[in-house]
Amino acid sequence: MAKRLAYVNGAMVPESEAKVSIFDRGFTLGDGVFDTARTFNGRPFKLREHLERLYDSLRYVQIDPGLSPEEMERISLEVLEANRPLLGPNEDYWITQQVSRGLALKGPATVVIRCEPIPFAEFAKFYKTGYRLIVVSTRREPPQCLDPKAKTISRLNLVLAELEAKMVDPEARSLMLDLEGNVTEGQGYNLFMLKDRVLVTPGSRSVLKGISRATIFELAADIGIEVVESDFQLFDVLNADEVFLSQTSRCLQPVSVVNNTRIGKTVPGPITNQLLRLWSDKVGVDIVE
Amino acid sequence: MAKRLAYVNGAMVPESEAKVSIFDRGFTLGDGVFDTARTFNGRPFKLREHLERLYDSLRYVQIDPGLSPEEMERISLEVLEANRPLLGPNEDYWITQQVSRGLALKGPATVVIRCEPIPFAEFAKFYKTGYRLIVVSTRREPPQCLDPKAKTISRLNLVLAELEAKMVDPEARSLMLDLEGNVTEGQGYNLFMLKDRVLVTPGSRSVLKGISRATIFELAADIGIEVVESDFQLFDVLNADEVFLSQTSRCLQPVSVVNNTRIGKTVPGPITNQLLRLWSDKVGVDIVE
Amino acid sequence: MAKRLAYVNGAMVPESEAKVSIFDRGFTLGDGVFDTARTFNGRPFKLREHLERLYDSLRYVQIDPGLSPEEMERISLEVLEANRPLLGPNEDYWITQQVSRGLALKGPATVVIRCEPIPFAEFAKFYKTGYRLIVVSTRREPPQCLDPKAKTISRLNLVLAELEAKMVDPEARSLMLDLEGNVTEGQGYNLFMLKDRVLVTPGSRSVLKGISRATIFELAADIGIEVVESDFQLFDVLNADEVFLSQTSRCLQPVSVVNNTRIGKTVPGPITNQLLRLWSDKVGVDIVE
Amino acid sequence: MAKRLAYVNGAMVPESEAKVSIFDRGFTLGDGVFDTARTFNGRPFKLREHLERLYDSLRYVQIDPGLSPEEMERISLEVLEANRPLLGPNEDYWITQQVSRGLALKGPATVVIRCEPIPFAEFAKFYKTGYRLIVVSTRREPPQCLDPKAKTISRLNLVLAELEAKMVDPEARSLMLDLEGNVTEGQGYNLFMLKDRVLVTPGSRSVLKGISRATIFELAADIGIEVVESDFQLFDVLNADEVFLSQTSRCLQPVSVVNNTRIGKTVPGPITNQLLRLWSDKVGVDIVE
Amino acid sequence: MAKRLAYVNGAMVPESEAKVSIFDRGFTLGDGVFDTARTFNGRPFKLREHLERLYDSLRYVQIDPGLSPEEMERISLEVLEANRPLLGPNEDYWITQQVSRGLALKGPATVVIRCEPIPFAEFAKFYKTGYRLIVVSTRREPPQCLDPKAKTISRLNLVLAELEAKMVDPEARSLMLDLEGNVTEGQGYNLFMLKDRVLVTPGSRSVLKGISRATIFELAADIGIEVVESDFQLFDVLNADEVFLSQTSRCLQPVSVVNNTRIGKTVPGPITNQLLRLWSDKVGVDIVE
Amino acid sequence: MAKRLAYVNGAMVPESEAKVSIFDRGFTLGDGVFDTARTFNGRPFKLREHLERLYDSLRYVQIDPGLSPEEMERISLEVLEANRPLLGPNEDYWITQQVSRGLALKGPATVVIRCEPIPFAEFAKFYKTGYRLIVVSTRREPPQCLDPKAKTISRLNLVLAELEAKMVDPEARSLMLDLEGNVTEGQGYNLFMLKDRVLVTPGSRSVLKGISRATIFELAADIGIEVVESDFQLFDVLNADEVFLSQTSRCLQPVSVVNNTRIGKTVPGPITNQLLRLWSDKVGVDIVE
């Protein structure tokens, strides 16, 4: 039976053999970056935008991957093609490029490209029920220490937040504030809130500039909803008309409860629903189903 | 010819085969911790203190290593013994335990224990010349994001600082401030300054509680030098009588220049020298040689 | 002779008997919220907007008032009607709803609704002379501690500021900065400044979203003046063309001096005047008179 | 049947009639302060120290209570005597003085003195089981806004924290950090941790200077345990040997869990136990029983 | 041979005799402000805007210069005329007004107006090569201490930053962050970055509101490029399409390297070039030549 | 009649001719440092300590004065000797060294040494009445911008604070907080408070390490009063037993009022008095007289 393959430093290897040295700085220092796109019906979605962001992250951490963006794209597609036969019906892949600085400060870099089936079963129900978010004590790390706009593999800050949220409810997700108490993001997602028919999302100071986030900017424009990037606080989230999160694998999913407070009147809210349908149309996949 | 061995998840393997999965959260998220002791004349130094700190770090990040401290110590010594035959004269080992959360949030953890020869040649000269430290723009990350007292593998914050210092001088090392502008530490070392025969070192708010740092507390007591843990700033460092750093591999080494300013009258300063000699006596090794 | 009545937990009582238990958490912990609308010619102005904000505050502090917004509005109007006979000519009322958590963490809530004649005599002259604002040392409390957007009854922070301003001049009012030194608000008012025909007012991060503030957004639109919500600092206020404050009871009143510096060329400035006249027209009351 | 009495502005009244005006600034603005002592076997404990702290708080908020400390003490004792007949066996009282600014900025102040039976049944079990503390997102408010050393009645900041902790466990209590991420206090208690036979407690920057806290300083001195006031962080608490809290009603009680982490080896820890026994001896009451 | 003249407290004197008392508060306390315009082909450029800013600075520091803006302008032009004969071909002047508080807190102020030839030779090459900017450790001082919008003569904060940058490269210039890690400015210049055909520059919170900066707003509008004032961070600068600085003497000059990272594809970038040409046209001088 | 002389860049000149160029960076950029000692009965007091601090400041700002400390001391004494004949009975001098970077970033430095009679008449009464301190809105600038431990001539931050205090009372002095709300210092003085027979003064993070401050450490030791360097806040000052300030010219003077609150029971307090008498004895001058 066939096995999924991954690209590791120039070679295609079965996932079970896809490994990196215990001395790799990615493993010992979190010294690297990554990015993850997904497919719809097996077709990569905005892969180029994801790769641009990958190279932005690389520039920030001063790692030379030894591959041009075009080569990185080509190999990513090769990995996808190699694993396509293993995709079942209604399945889709994440495609991830990860680059660490390698064994020494001077490199050469370690480059890994991998495919993983998106675990729809784990999160499908939240399209209906919405997530519960818990505002946690751990603060999102500030850009003068490590910029959240860089998708690095030093992510323990986000993991600690997630562990806090799970204390309240194993299915809850964490919502992090920055050091000034502004709402930022949680592990893997960007947050949007709708108030008086305006969508508001945190500016890029303390959050990743999500590709799905950018997609929502486009979709909102299509339905005449203004999107504003702005600082806001828990008070605003609790009193929003609708709240949802955006994330590569999930596109967008509603938030039904923040801490102890129910958000809005229905879950998902009408604009959330409209955006989801529009996105589904755009990629030819019924995202919720 | 014999090869060094490492312990990886229960097995002793040659270093060239010592690898972790590309899906390991240590590699993808920096989701793990580690600690590193060293030997003097092949004998481990304060291994137990290092292991205690390892378990403190584990508790902070809520990872269960699946091994008791006693087991971790036993295996560490086994790894050391297995590699001892490869130690040359005047050589010594680092002994590192690294634990990541494994493949999933629930674990099980990945445990790696490894030995590496300390590269004395790379840093021996600094006992004589002293280091140049550069105060960098990147700030040490605050404890409400990720506590510097935990020796985690999400260390990119420290790497970015180091890259900044190397712009000025490839042999310079970074000195980081915290968000309030207090002096903290640099990658791999704690800082001490002597002023009017009192040693001052940053409190544990924004620095690792180094085992070598603790050793200096003991040695200073032996020679009647008071040690104070306190916030201080660049102004104080520039006007100190002596400045040195402590680090597992190097014990302690003088600092001769901070930014553009020469520190003290001689390098190393008299107290720095005295502490170094005392430490050498204690471990039966001439550290400088 | 008739006496004013207030609503206290279900009953209409004369003000002199309108009391709450010394064990009420509103009195022992400042554990509650309130909101205050006013009448013009005896007609309530934007009562619904005030009630919406009241319920936003309630949601933030997780107090269930035991009354729907509609019931709260109905009773508010009943209180107004009950007290209307006591209104003299050229008099108007404040209408306040105050809700505390009651005697225990679980409630039930204490609900008070009251009317008070607006003391025009106390502040009428400032329409002509303008206020003196003093920038005080006490900082407006940050949203990660207690959000200024919630109109809570834990208001000692604002009172301390007011006491500081009174040291300089008993008629002066305090102007508070936030922790980063941005201009925020003072007890009971929002601040606006005009520069090059653009009105600027602090964003909602550190200030109450005043209903009068929102009214000025509308009036300014009517006369083609852009309003921008933005951070600004004392430097900007000192060099503004006009400065005024907005407040439920006063609508808007000019500021003539900030610390030691006279603002603008005339008091009130031309745009301030224009806005005041427009507001007067809108409510059919000459506000200044 | 007899009823408890309270002192309200000069009069002794039954508690059910002990009320303040809905216009009192204590109720409308949280504009006041209070302090609470307790009895052991019906005898007040350190009442004078509590009153001194009350007058420190009054000075900070610039309220003149209209009574000298001696008068305040005398009336407090009268209230206690008036209610003593209602004390059952093994019962004790809280004695609280609360002063608000009254009806106007200029006063006169409202003074309330009351007795309440301490609800031992609610918290007795925690001497055995220890508390679970949850580190919450809401930060303790900073001294440049409203100093935590003043025991004011603007306490909503603390209530919001408590509501957060209850999300995890209705019996959990909140542990708050300050804006810099240092451990502070929770509603009603001070925190102590023991590490290597040294007791550490936050300095007074962001916490109330508890009278029980001061008592522990004395008791610790009696058994040769050093007490240090110092900043520390969650990392330190998780790795402490023992953690306990001090509080007027409870004296001191162990903490068994912080977030998800068990603290120490036994609950209560040996030093915690020793301090409790010593305190019991001192006041002639078996506190745990 | 003729000598340049300066205005000092009412008198025109040769520069070599243009002096202030060693007791002048400008010299002993940095207690004063200044502003500097330049000429193109000997004609002053936006002198009035510079003088307006001078008076804004004066108002902020509460210094009365003893001269109206009109008098200040007249004398400035007189100084220019007096020195015009000394201007060579292709030369231009800086015109600086500096006002200190004088010998005492109450003044009278010291007023100095001077002309200096712009040292084109020193910086001409950077139109071609672009500058290297170094992000330094010293943070730009916050507005609640001393507002960067006021052009004061307490400028040591900027000098310290510049000394840091020179450690890396004697021709590099410093780029300062504010206390929150946002990009601000360096000594004497404002920063712009272009991303996706939008120009972004820091808002006025932590930077001088440069007159050249305002000129770029106008020029950008002429070529249909939107300009946005916004917080941004090093990550954004490293990934910008073009970066340039604006400065009175240089108008605008490209930035080619930030820390270790090359910016954009060509130096100067196409929009930078277009703006430079437009400015040249506007003032009738080929700025680059 | 004889005139006072000052040293300016190598020459002794009458004060009226003691001037620096309008291009001197000390005048244009506040780019320099200074220090000021005083005499008692015409004898310099701790001149060497002042010079050490001057050289600490010079090292911090990287200015080479071109004179060794010994030369600086010798010339200072020569300036004193030159001016001694002009000292009246009961008069004493300030001796100030001021060094600016000169005309260019590379220097050479400008060195000024001057004598000024201490204006005892201006402040003598405050030994009896005590000062009123006003806590101002302007915050003391943080060490990561410009370290308050360096006695620089970029002092506008302190001047702005002083202007604020004078709004309340022309004889009041400013008391500044740091960005975190801790008490620091005011223009020209350090603050001490006495509580329970312990003297507390801010640590060196945000204040100048005054020589008079150090003298008080010595005097307090002589009378068995412990001195602690620690952060504290306004709350502590308002509730202190005694408060006084230390300053080169005044030695120490009591504080009687802070904002609106009287401090302590008598002015000066008993310990303040004792320290003053001790200092007088030590220098052989009745300081108060």
C-alpha cells in the first residue's frame, strides 16, 4: 500500500522516514519558519501568496533557504502530485514548507515540504455550533521580541495560551491579548468581529497577516461590507453582532461564546453565513459540508 | 572507528542516525525544553541541579517526559559512559537532555539525550582578550509571554539578537535588554558586573537562573564578595569595574568592551581572575588552559 | 408639597427614602454599572442609545439586571413621568439607571432608576468662558484592568484625577492621559480638538463611547467637518485651533485653556459655535441660554 | 429575637435598616475606602493596625471621615459589643469600617461600621484540600491609576478576575498578574510561596499590605524562616515547595493547584502547617478546626 | 573677505562672534527649541510652515520668544539676504531659528537665527547608493516625557542612537523604535516605505511632523500614490518594496539596506525616483545633481 | 572692581565674556554633560566624587573631554581659587564642570568650568517651612531613552515637570513618576521618606545617584537608621512619617506637603532634623542658618 511522501533536504522520502537531525537548529532552538497552504478539491489555493509570506518570514529571520520562490513552488507542487493518489473523496491537503537554519548559524538551511490530510472531522461541527474562545493570561509576544507577523517555529507562546483555554473546556480555543490589552489572535487563526455592518480585525502589529484573513477582505468587499483594521478590546468582542475566526484549513468558522458571554443572536450570524457561502462558491466546494 | 551515540526515545543510536520526525512538535512549534550540563575531566558537574531545572521547565510548559528525574539522570550517565571512550585528553563533554511534547498536544513526549565535545578552541582566547558585547535592539521576551527562566526550545528571540551583534563584529556577542530597558542576558550566558567590590547580576525576572551563575554566588561568598541580584542598566555596565559572563561551557569569561566602551583597567579584572582560579581549583581543571 | 420619586428594586419611593443596603456590592465593591441620559424640554434624548450602552456595560461585567431593555426603558419613562410635575420652566432632567450585582456574587441585581434636575447654573458660564483643563498625573485605567468603555461605578480613578485638577483651580477639570501618554478623557466628558478643519477625538481604547460624542459625529457630518478617531498627545491639544468637550448634560462646551496655554483665537471657536447652534436647533432648545 | 446592629452615620440601626442613599458617592462612584478586622474568640485582632491602614487609605483618596482614629476605634468596639450576644460558640466576627465621600465632592463623609459572622463553613475544607488558583487575563490595576495599597471600594477589577477563575472551577480563586506579568494577589488575599526554606511574597507595589501578611512576617521570624518581598512570576509559583494565601478571615490557607499544576508534595506543606499552628497558639484558637 | 553673519538677540554678528552665555539655559539644560528650513536656488522653501512648527514647539515648552511669527520671518529673511552674497553656484542655505529660555526660568528668551551652506558633497552619493539604516537599541523618547513632535534642543536621545549605528558602519544612520517597538525616525529624518503601491510612514505619535514629510504627502497625491500614517515594525520595513527617508536638506533619499537586509530590487526604487524628479521639477533644481 | 572668572576651553575669562559658539552641540543638541559640587566655608565638598560621576556621564555619552580627571580637578580648584576673593562671609560657591561634544560629532569637546554663589536667600526658609511637592503628569524619561543616572544637558524633561508644578504654587517643586508610576525625583533633587524608622529612597533606575544622597546614606548609618533603595509610590509618600529632599546646594530640606496632603507631624521631622545637624557638624557649617 502506498505511503505519503515528504521532501526533506532534496529527497522525497516516506513520511515515516522523514526526519531531521536532533542537532538541527529547528529542533534545538525553534530557529526557522514555515507556511501552510491548503487545497480545495485537490487544487492548491493561493499557494503563491503563502510562499511570498514564507519568504517574508525568511527575510525577517535572515535564513537563506537555498531555493528560489519558484523552486520552492515547483517542489511543493511535486510533493502534492506525489501524494495526490492518496487523497480520498471529499478530502483535501495542507501543504507545508518548513525551513530551519540547519546545523549551524551559517546554515545550510534544512528544507522540508510535506502534505497532510486536513482533519475535517475534528472541526466540522463548529461551523454549526461555533467556537468558545477563552481570553487567556499569557500575552501574545510583542514585535520587538519576535514579530507575530513572521510565521516562525518558536511558537511555545501560542501553545501555552492554548493549554490555558483547555482548562475551561477541552474544545475551547485561546484568544490572546497583546501587552497593552488589545485583542490579537489565537494559535492558528485570525479574529473578526462585526459591529453595525462593519467588520473589524486587529491590525498587523500583533497578529499574523493571514492569507484567509486577506481572502475575507476580498469577500467582504464583494458583499459591500467594509473591513477595518483596528485595535479593539474584549469589551468590543463581547458586544459584537457576530464574531468569527479565519484559518487556512477552516476558511472561516463562527464564534458563539467568549468567556461566559454568548455572542450575537444566531450562530453562525447572517454575515458570517454569507461569507462562508461566497467562499464556497469561489472555490467550488461546500466548505461547511 | 567508534561513533558517538545519543539516546532518542528509548534507544541508543549513532549520532548520524539520531533524528526526530518532521512532525515532532519540537521541530514544528519549538514546543519543548532542554538543559545542558558539562563535565570536568570527564566528571559531570552539578548534573542534578541541571536536571532539577529541566523539570522546572517541564512543569512550566506542562510536558510530562515519561521519565522520573532519577531515570533521566541514569540515562544521562549511560549516554556519557557510552561516549566516554571517544573523549580525547583535555576534552570534556556537554550533556544535554531535550524533551519535546512529541507528535500531539497530548504527547507522548520525545526525549533526546546527547553528548557533544565542548569546542574549547573556539572560545579559549576570550579568557585573555575578553568579549565584546553589543547591546541590541531586539528585547528579551517578557515572562508574561514566555518566561526566560524556562529553558525552552523556542529560542528565536535570542538568535535574532545574536545576528544583530554579529553586524558589528563577528566575534561579538549580544547583550539584551528587557522591555523596560534593564540589562538581561545574551544567548547562552548570564552577566555579572563588579562595582566597588560588590557583584551585581540581573534578578531572575528576565534571565535564566544559570547553574554557573549559582556557582559564582558560591565562589564569591568564598572570597568575601557580596552578590546582589538587582535591575541595572547600560549606564551601570559601562561604568563597572569589571564585567564577566557565566556559561556552562566556559564557566566564566571576562568582557572587555561593551558597545564602544572599554570596561575596567585590565582584562580580566582581578576579581574575575580570582573567581576563575577558584573555580579551577574546585573542579581540578585549569579552566583557562 | 410633592417630592421626587426614584425606582429602587421594583418600588417607587421618595428620594429621601431611596436607599440601598450597606451590604450591597454596589456600595462595598463598586460592583455595578450605570448610564445617564437627559431630557430637552422634558423629552428624553437618545434614551435608547443610552440603554444599549447600559446593556453593553452589563454584559462586560456579567451582571444580569433581571429586566429586559424594553422593561428598563418603560420604567425609566415612568420615573420621568412621575417626576415631570416637579420640573420648572427651562429645567431638564438627567435620567439614570444604575445596576449593581446586589448582595451576592450570584445576585439578584439591585436596580435603581432616578431623575435629577440638571444644574445648569453651575456650568452655564463655561459656554462663554470655556473650561480650563489640567493634565493630571493620575493615568486613565487601562482596558486590561477595567475597560473605560464600560460605564462602571468603580470610578475612583476619575475622582482622583479631578482632585488633582482642583489643586490648580477649583473650576478646572482634569484631562487624563493613558499609560502610553495619549490624551483620553476626564470625569464625565469626551474631548474633541479641531485642527485644519478636521475634528479629532480619542478612539475608544481608553475612553467612554459617549452618546454626546456620537451626536457630534452626526452634527459634524452635517456641516462637512470630518471627524477622525485617533491617538494624539498634549502637544496636539496645545496647538489645536479649537478644543471642546462633550457631555450629556452640557452637550458641548469650549475649552479655553489647557494647563497654562490658551487655545485658539476666540472662545468658543467658530466651529464649536456652529456645532452648538446646530445641536440647539436639533433639540429645539437654546443650549447656551 | 435580637438582631445585629450596624453604625451608619452616627446611629446604631438594625442591619435590615442599615442603608445609604442611592446618591451616595460610595454607591454611584465607588468613591470610598474600607477596612476589615476580625475577632478570635470574640476578641478583636490587630484592630489598631487595621484602623491605621484605613486612615492611610483615607489620606490617599483625600476623604476626611469626620472621626479621629480613636473615635473610629471606640465606635467599632461599641458595634462589636452590641452584637456580641448574637455570637454563637466557635463563631467570630468580621468588623468593617467603610467610609465614602458622601453626597458631594466636599462631603461630609458617610461612615458605616458593621459586624458580620465569619462564614467558616464556606472555607474550612480548604485548610485540608488547599485552593486551586487560576491565573487570569485581567491584570491588577497599576498604582498610577489606583493604588492597590489603598483598600478602596472601586473593586470591580478584582471582581472581573474572580469571574474568570470561576469559569475553570466554581471553587477556584483568581490570581492576578500586574501589567508587567508579575504575580500580585487575588480578591481578598495575599500570596506567599516557599522555596528552599525562604518565604517570598510580592512587594507592596501591586498588592494590599495585608495585616495577615504582616502577621506571617512575624510568625515566620519566630520559626527562623526568612521572608523576602520580591517580584516573581508564574514560573516561580509552579516550582515552589509550598504556596499559601493569607486573608483576614482565614489567617492562612494552603494552595494545592495553580492552573493545572500541583504544588509541592503534601497539602498543606510542612511550613504552612507550622505557621498555622503557631498562629493558632498565638490567638488561642485552633484555626483549622 | 566677507564673513557669514548671524542674528543673536537683536544683533547681526559675524559667525565667529556669534555666541551665547555659558549660563544660557539652552546650553546648560537643553531648554529651547529650533527649526530649520532650506533654500532652493537661494529661495526659501516653505519657510512659513517651518515657522509655524517653531511656534508650535515654543507653545509646547512654554517659551515666549519675544517676537511675533511675522517678525521672526522678517529677520530670517534679513539674515538670508545678508549672507546671500556668500552663496556659490549650486549652493544653498539652511536657515535656522533657535530659541532658548534665556538665563532664567522667566526668560527673556535667547533668539538666534543663522544660515549654513548645505554640505551637498557629504550626502550626494546616497541618492545613488542609498543609505544603510541600523535599528538601534536606544528607544525614541515617549511623548509623555518629551514629545518628539516638538523640535527641542534636548536631543541627546537621538545622538546616542546615531553613535550606535556608527558602530556597524560609519556611514550608516540610526533607525529608532519607540517603547512599543514601532518604527519611528532617526536623527534628522522621517521614514517612508512603499508596499503594494501604498506609501506608509509612522504617525505623529513618536516622530517629528517633518515639512519634507508633508511635501511627500503632496507629491504622492500628484502621482496617485496613497499615503497612510500608521504604526509598523521592522518586519514591514525589511519586506517593503522601497524605503526612503525625507529630510529638509536632502528632500528624499533612498534606503538600500536595513540591518543586513537589502531592500527592494533597485536603488532608488521607481517610485522613489519619480518623487525625486517631481520634487526637482517643483523647485526648479535637479536635487540629485 | 573684580569680576568672577570662568574657564572656557583653556582660558580664564570674565563671566560676562564666557560664551560658547551658537554652533556648539551643547547649545544646538543638548549634547553634553555636567556636574556641580559646592563648598562649605569655601572648601569644596566631595569634589572628587562629583568628578567621578562626571566621567561616568562622559563615558555613557561617549564624549572625550580631552582632560584627565586629575586635570579637571586641578582646573576646578584653580577656578575656585580665582573667584575666592569675591566670596562674602557666609557665602559659598557651586563649582560646575560642563562638557559638550563641541562643534562636530568627533569633537573636540567644549569644556567649561564655572563658580556661582549659592543663592541661600532663595531657599533658606524651606528648612523651616518645608517644600510643597506636586506630582506632575510629565514622566521622568526612561533609561532606554536617556538614562537619568547620566547628568546630561538634555534636561527639558525636567523643566517641563517644573513648569507644571508652578501652576499650583510658584514655590512648589515637581515630583516626577517613572513610566510605571514609581516615584523618582524632581529637577535637582533626590527624595527620601522615613517610615517606621527606615529611610527609603528610589533605586538608581530612574534617578540621578546624587552625591548628597550618598552623604545621607553615610549620615543615616551614623545614627542607626537603615536606608533602603526601593520602588515606592505616591501612596507611600502620603503616608510617610517624614519626607525630605537632598540636593547639592541645600544638603537636605524637609517636605511638608505633597499635592494636598500634609506629611508627618512636625516640619522638619525629628530624623530630618537630626540628619541636618549631623551634616552641619560634619562640614562645620550650620546649614540651616
